[in-house]
Amino acid sequence: MKKKFVIGLLVIFSLAACSSPAPPSTAQTELLVDTVTPTPAPFTTTTPLPTLTPTITSTPSPTPSYFVRDGTPVPQPAEPISVDNVSQIAELARWGYGTVQRVLFMADDEIMIVKTPIAVYAYTMGTVDELWRLELPKGFSAVASSTDKQELAVGTYDGVILRLDARTGKEIVSWKAHEEEIISLDYASDDTMLASSGEDWRGRVWAVNSLESITEFGYDEGVSNLFFVAEDSQLAMRVHDPGQGIAYVFLDLAKNIILSDRIDDDFIQVVSPEQDAFVYHGPEGFSVRDFLGNMVSEFDPPEQMYYGWGPLDYTFSPDGSLLAVGSDFGSISVFDVYEGTLVASFGNPPESNLPSNGFAKPFRRSGASPAGIRSVDISDDNRLLVASNGYGDLFLWDLETLQRIRSVADFGRGVFFLPNSQRIMSTFGSFIDIYSISNLQRVAFVPGGRGSKLAFSPGGSRLAYGRLVWEVENGEVQHVPKDEWFLSFSPNGNYFYTISPEWWVHQRRTADMQLQQQRAIIQPQLEDNEWWVSSIPAQWYEMGGWVISPDNTLIHASSYEMPVFSWSVEDGEYVGATGGSPASVVVYSPDNKYFVNHGSATEHFGIYTVEGGLPVYKFSIPFEDGFAYEVSISQDSKLLLIGAMEKAYAFDLESGNKLFSEELSDQNYPVRAVATTPDNKALAASINHMIYFYDFFTGTLIGTVENNFSGHSVEHLTFSHDGRYLATASSDGTVRLWGIPPN
């Protein structure tokens, strides 16, 4: 299986950690060299580095006794969370699979390794059954495969490297390699050396068998990524200089000197399968170069490759002879690497051709065209090409006839052939789909866990997030059907509602997930704002633009620069647009009395009361602090809670008066989640990976919690109805339960 790098990673599906993250690319690698023979330069360090004697350790200790995972009974909190005891709060459960960050094919391509921030999973390639998993409280920050694919190295957030047997997951050895987080790992081509870099701004090369530190080096600007090139005689290192930006430099391992001037890494797109050449696309043209700076070939790309946002993804064929480029507006270009010629230029029209119940296919109008080719890959025999676009559609092309063989609607943004090219893997954030190339039927699904709605059921017995629903008492998890996303529970909790990208609303029984009924949402026929309708965000990643009323009678869609569109849940008929100004945020009070909307350009919150089942405008609350990253309403329906840049607010919904305003940070981070305890006496708010607790009435900071180890932002907070649990959801793909431990 060929290697497909993004800045030194083999396959990366970052899910990116923002409230509405842009889909990560899976096929871009960035390496840099000069086009002329470089002049050796001394390799500088901040301070002389002592010889490192590795500390051999056992596997890091398991999770704390009151910390449980999915499927395990949850410790019962001693008492509800309150102002008086919030300093005692602890993590009781950690649920979910984590966001997919890396996929490796190991053990003669019989095993698929999936790395997330919290675990490393191993699956059989044929049946996609889980073989083993490794989980640590501090999680995993890096992973690399040996060249023979029989072992892998994983790095932790506290600087430990573990070597594991790929088939069994059994630890071979582990040692303390860096003082801080392991950033990057890479094996030499003969598997005798292992390179590592860490947050301590240090890089080291280890002898795999003896763990002796062969080479140690530092860099004034830090080394964020490294890997072996030039027959293992050099290390390509990605360094960052606040004044000059990010660049790659090359270290001669024998002489310990830099061999090339820095080059902006924006111009390096993808590394060849053998890591002996790379695609350069910058001011000096479009070409393939080797790591000595020699030109392998230079291309004259077609005009359509630069339409719109231009190239979005690059990939080599497994044998390195072809280069495919996916571009905005659906263009695909294929080049002969050695001849420097254009072999083919084709693509799909700049709109989705796939059916979606006859209604408009939703998408977000941001960045490249939704029809843009976000990911491309070439089969082992160079006969087939698979591509995915911004709509999430997958296309399979015959490279000999240039005919599109078949296509399927999917969530995929990253797509590539599995070993032997008989199946295709599609990835999007936390999720992995596997398709047969014969008919593009889904044959396997590896679930993940991110979403836009985190909610306890009315009785508090269940917690739902994205496509996962847990039983709070025993931690048992159920999976929402693949193409559906959780919206809300029914008032009695016996049912819940989901939505799918084709604009279907589904009602399912909570106890067993059985479908009760479903309705298609009908596209409104509006002449003056047709583009608004086409911009309604299914938000493939998390369906964040959809809201259903607490009584389950209305469903709304909202997005940037558009009004709030409303439909009847009963029959899917369009009801009308709510609000006189564009609104990117829509929220109901739990008692269905209030309806609130807010647009990033309006500098106010529109407060509506629900009368006769429809929102009726009452007044506005001025808000001049920019974009609201979080808007929610307290459980008693009395408080409007807002998260803005660095600050958290609370307003009285009846009068509009400001009751709470606190600055959580001065580092220009947004407050992404705000919630109050059921009695409104304590307020919780999140910035980045931290949760801050305040006395609501005095504004006093009464406690803090570090939600995760990896810096992933906390995106959602909600208290259970009895106040015993605080549930959080983070961009690392986990849901965590917090409470006062029983002991």
C-alpha cells in the first residue's frame, strides 16, 4: 500500500477542532528542497544537548478506578454538582471512539490500524472486526508503521514511545523519549532506526534494537514533524519561525548539518510512495523534484485545474508513475510523472448529479465549491481513480476510457483504495466507511462520535450525541443508523428524532432504535432567495444547522447570511421563513415558550414567544461583542446563555437584562459552551480544553477542570436534569461524564 502524506502523515483525517470544522484533506504532504545544490550550514541548537539515556518503562498505568469506558457501569455520583462541591468534580466516564487521525495497513495488509487521540484500534481487513485496542488515560499523539508492517510505534502526550506487535497489540518495549508530547515518529527504510520529535523542541534518532540515542538535535524554532529521506541519510524536518513562517529543512544525519535553505512548506503538496520525490507547486511552477533538488519532471497544467480555488488534493499512483490532481469545480487532471505530460483531464459538472429525493442537496457556501474534488486516489494497477467532492459524493472512474463507472452519495471527504484495490475507504472525521468497488455498496462501517447536539433524555436515563446514544447507568451504547444524526428526544423520552442529508426527518423508538415514521422535508420554491435555500447546511459533519422544536412540531434550518426556514415535522411542508434578518443560530427554550435567533452581522438576539405553534417576535437583546459561538437556554427556560470571544454571558429571557458577564481568558480564544446547574446557582463555560466553574450570583471562579489532554476544544456542555452529571463533548470525538465521586 502506498504512503499518502499530509505534512509527513500517512493518512490524516483531522476532524479539526472547531464548531463547524472544514473537512480535513487526506492526501497532501509537504516537503521542501531547493532547486540548486544547497550550501551546507551549521545546525544550530538553543543549548548543547546531553547524551540521552532512555528510561525503559512499562506501559503507562491504566485509567483511574472511577474512570470507566463504554459498556461499563458508571460510578454513581455522591451528590448533585453545586457551588459548594464543584472543586471535587472528577471524570466518571469517557465514552466514544475518538476522531480518526491516522490509518495504517499492517501485517501483510491483513490488519487495519486506526489511531484516535484516546486509543489505537486494530481491525481485520476482511470483516473489519476489532482485534485489539490500546487505551491510555493520557492518549496517543503520534503513530508510525515499520517498513515491514509487523510492528508500530505509538507516542503519548506525556513523551513515552511504545513499540507494539501489529498482530497482537502486545507491547515490545516502551521508554520515556521526550519530556513532553511526542509529535512525530518515523521508521528508517530498513527498520533499524526510529526518529522522534517532541513538544520539547527536540528530535532524536533511536537504534530500534538497543534504544540507544544515535543522534540528538534541537532547533531554535522547534521541530513539528520529521521523517527519513535520501536512503535514510537525511531527516526532513518541518520547523516554524514566527517571523518567517513554516518551512522544511533537511538534516544530514552523519554530519549533523542542515543541507538546504528553508523553503516555504505551502509549496510542497505530496510525497511519492517511496519518499524519494515530491510535488512542488509554487511560484517556480508545477513539477516533481527529488530530495537533491533535481527536477524529475515539469508540468503544463490545463486551465481548468485553476478554476475557483484551484487544486485541492494531489496523489501519486502506488508505483509513483502517475500524479492525480483534484481541483475546485470538479476538475481532475492526471499526469505522467516521468514524461511530464498530461494523460487525462476530466471531471463531474459543478453540481451534484446524485439523486436526493428530488430536493436540493444541502451544502455550506464557504471556501471551495461543493462540487470541488476534495480527495483523489489511484488503484494499484493504475486503471481506476476514485474521487470525492464537497457534497460527500464518491465517484469511480476508468482511467483507460475516462468514463465514470459509478457513483454513490456518502459523507466522505477523504477517499482511497484499500490494499489490492478491491475496496474503497471513505473517511470523514470520526467515521470510516468501506465500499466494494464492484457496486459501491457499503460493506463495513467503523463508527465514530462527533455531532452538534448533546442531550440527556427527559428522564435522564440516556445521553445522545451525533450518532451515538448511551444508557447513563451502565454505559451501553447504541448506534444511530449511519446516515442519520440525532436532533432531539420527544417530550416523554420514549422517542428521538434524527435527520439525514437528503432532508429526511426520522422518528425512532429510544429503547431499541426501531424506526417509527419518517418524512421528507420539501424544498421551498422561493424566487428572491433561491441561493439561500441552496445554502441550507446539512453540515455533513454534524448537521449543526438543524433544530427541532421541543414539542416536535416544527423543524428549522439556519446558516450564515440567510433567514431561518421552517417546516412541519408532520408532513414536511414548508411553513415559512422566521425572522427578518439572517440568523446562524437558532435555539428553543425547553418549555417551548421562547425562540431565539442570532446572526453574526445583526449585533442582537431576536427574542420570540411561541404562539399557536409559531414564533412571534417580541424584542431584541443588543449584543455588540461579535460572533456568538454558543447560544443555549437554561433548563428552567429563564436564562439565555451566550459564549463569545473570551467571555460568557447570561441574560434574563423575560426582561432582556444582563445577569452575568465574565472574561474567561485574555488569549483570544472563543467560549464554545455554556451551561448552568438546574438551580442556576453555578455556571460552567469552556475555552479550548478547559472548563471554568463560576458562582452565578457573585461571578467568583470556584473551580477549573482540564477536559482532555490533547488540547481539543470542549464544544458542548450540559447538566443532567437532577444535576448529578455534567456531560461534555470535545473535538477529540469523546463524550465525558463528570460528577462528585462516590468516595
